Amino acid sequence: MTSSPSRRDFLKRVAALTAAGALPSSIGRALALPANSRTGTLRDIEHVVILMQENRSFDHYFGALRGVRGFGDPRPLQLRDGHPVWSQPAADGRRLLPFAFDSQDTCAPLIKSLDHSWKAGHGQDPARWAEYDAWVPYKGELTMGYFQRHDIPYYHALADAFTICDGYFCSLHGPTNPNRMYLFTGTSGPSVGNLGAQAVTNADDGNWTADMARDKPGYAAMDWTTYAQRLQAAGVDWRVYQEYDNFGCNSLAYFSHYRDLHPGDERYRRARACVPGSTADNAATTQAEHLIAAIAADVQADRLPQVSWIVPPTAYCEHPEAPPAYGESLVARLIDALTANPQVWAKTALIINYDENDGFFDHVPAALPALDARMGRSNVDTRGEVYEGVPMGLGIRVPMLVISPWTRGGWVNSQVFDHTSVLRLLERRFGVAEPNISRGVAR
């Protein structure tokens, strides 16, 4: 196919910027490689790679990015007291505005985690969130801090080069584990009739490694069907890539279907095994090199699965206190690995999203369906979306980037998405339905 003038000009600009050092080389290479647009449909995407990072809000990372619904939002929410949403009240009557972290002279990149518990958890009044003014009282003053381009230059360069979604919300206003369950299964339990603590809290078994021998025998594992099981039944190739240290973020480990397995079991190989070279002995000093090497080897051998979930080690997952720069390093090396085989990259989409916002402020509240007449009329089915009378989600807005040959150009997608939207994409591409999403009864 003959390139259009605009495409030729675009590739020339990419080459010039890369040569001048204005673009990181990994981004320049990913931009320069063409898509395999064989059919012009979603079927051209043969590999979907999903990297879910930890605990950052959209404004916290990208509020200062030009062109998105960030701090330049011309129509910000007005609080009930008349102040704009930027002006958040503190308990002592002061008002706090978003402020840029000083990453040069302070330890801001190593900021500690803030409260990010279920919004109706112990000590919290969920009614406060109805006014969207509970940030400082519940999260502390650091909730209003954000990073600028010079703090996270690689991520801002990715957003400039590919597609960023500024309407992407975590599925639940709460912590990591239930949100990751939405990514892996379409629910944290309520839509399949499980109203246990795992629905809104981090009810894991304490094994934050890939070592199945450390699973607690008495742990009440989840028993509903995961999307990985549905892919397996449909003959769609999939795998979890993880090192020994996985920060407990492989949600499949909390499901009975993937526990107490023999190492020869295919389920173990796909869901629980750590990548070659990663061991308990080197877990504390890992630089995610074993993770990247395993992915690179599969890309080079043209055996990258159709669906891949990547679970990084603690220091590289960006959970506060993990520095954002470590996450940027991981992503840059991941893109290098994926683009090292142009034929594979031509058929690959990389999704980078974040499980939840930690306790960091974001100025765009998610819409909630009306639960009763006081909230107005609605025909939205809320079965499986309410926990003890409190709407579960959507949660807080978080970043999502889509890196692929089809999403080049510095686009901003402002559609409303959440973690289950990733499953919706997989549904459409591979024809494997996930009935746990937005249905009263699961199959």
C-alpha cells in the first residue's frame, strides 16, 4: 500500500525527533513501525498485552498534560459551597489547591501511600463523597500533589505519541485487589452473588509472591469463573508474566481454580509460574530483567500469547513508595521487547492502566446510577453494583494509555471506560463473552 503524504511526513518527523533526542528511542521505534492492517478491523490485532500498574490518579500523573481534561478543564465541577472542585476544604477551614511536587529537592517520587480504602470503610462516611469534598480530610494534604512533564517525561512522551484515555475510571472506589478482580473477571463478587469482604477490600492470603507453596491452605479462595478460564475453554492462548516478587497483584492466585496445582499442570504454567531466572534469592534485587527477558524471548520466537497479563515486581509497579521512574523504565524496556520483532509489533496492542488512584486527588467525579427516587429516575440495572447500600463504582479516574501501531498520533479518547472495558475489547476481538460484567446473573 502506498503511503499518503501525511503518513510520510509523520514518519519523517518521528525520525528527525528521535535522531535529535527529543523522543526516547523506544517510542520512536514503536512509532515508525507500521501496522499489519490486513483486514482493517479489530481482527488485525492478534496480541493484546495488558500491564496494570498501581495506585495513581489521572490528575496526579497527567493533570498538567496539554490537551486532556486536566487542570485546564474549562468546565470543572462546582462544589455545593460554590467553590470550584480544585479548591478542596481542609478540616481547619483552609482551602487547598492542586500543587506540583518538587521532585528535584524533595523525596516526592518516593511519596508514601495515602489512604485508599473502600469509601464506606471503617472511619469513613460514604455520604461525604456525595459532595466530592472529602479528599483532604480523608486522604491528607498530599492528596493534592501532582507530577509534571519533567517528573515523568517518558509517560508524557508516550501520551504525546500514542493515545491517552482521560475518561477511564477504576471500577471500584476502593483498593487494589477488588479493582484487579474486575480486570481479571469482570467483578469483585457481587454480580455473581458473592458479597464477601473481597468485594471491597484487599482480602488476599498474604502471599505476595509467585511461590504457590506459600499459599495459605485455609484461605477462602474465590470460586467464580475468571476470564482466563473462558479464554482457555475457547482455545485462545493466554499467559500471566510475573517474577517471583509480584506484589500480590496476580489476581488469579486468589481463585480456587488456580491453587494447589501440580507444576506440570497447564494452569500452573499459564497462571502461577514465574518467568525463568527469577527466584526467591534474587527477588529483592530484581530490576524486572527476568520479566522483560521472558517477554522478549517469546516475541522473538513469535510465540507471544494472544492475551498477556503482565504483573511487575514491587519496585516497578509504581505503588507508592515505588518511584514513577522505575515504572517508566519497565515500560520502555517492554516496548523495546515488543518492537524488536516488527512482525509481532505490527499485530500487537499494549494497554497500560492503573488499578486505582491510591489516595490522590482527581477532579472528575464518576457518574453514578440513581439508586432511589431521591437521586432521580434511571433504567440502569444496579444489581451487583451496590455493597451494603453504597454504590461501588465507578471509582476515581486513573490513567490509561494505548500503545500500538493503530493508536499513533497523540490522540485523546474521552469515552467513559473502566477496567471491564479491557474485557469488552477482548470480547469483541476474540469472541469470548464475559457474563460477569453488568448483568444481574452470571453464567
